[in-house]
Amino acid sequence: MDQLLEILENMRPDIDFKNEKKLVTDRLLESFDIISLVTEIGDEFDVKVKPADLVPENFDSVEAMWEMIERLQDDDF
């Protein structure tokens, strides 16, 4: 999860990703942020984020993003 936090903090250093639990719901992350993040996640973790995965629940917190990444990695095997 440290790699994910590093990606997020480099992308948006103004957000406290360790404590925020409503990143999308509270509009802290915008659509462009999500698009950039999907690309970074795909490159870093060798997964493909599908359109069905692009729901607020998967991006509202770093924990939710990490769960999605783990699920996508499991799907690839």
C-alpha cells in the first residue's frame, strides 16, 4: 500500500490520503485525477482497471483503492 500512497501523494500533495475516507464523495479527487490514477495504478501494479471498476466506492479511500488493486491482481491469475 506504500506504493499507492506514494503515487497519490505525488499526484495531489494537498490531500491527506491516510485519513480521508470520502475522496470522491467529497469531491477531493476530480475526474482528471481518477483518469491519471487509473493509468498510474495500471502501470505500477500491472492491472487493468475496467470501466465497471470506475465507481466512487473503489476510489473514496486509499484502503478501497488497495482492495480494488488486490482484487484485480487476483483476477489476472
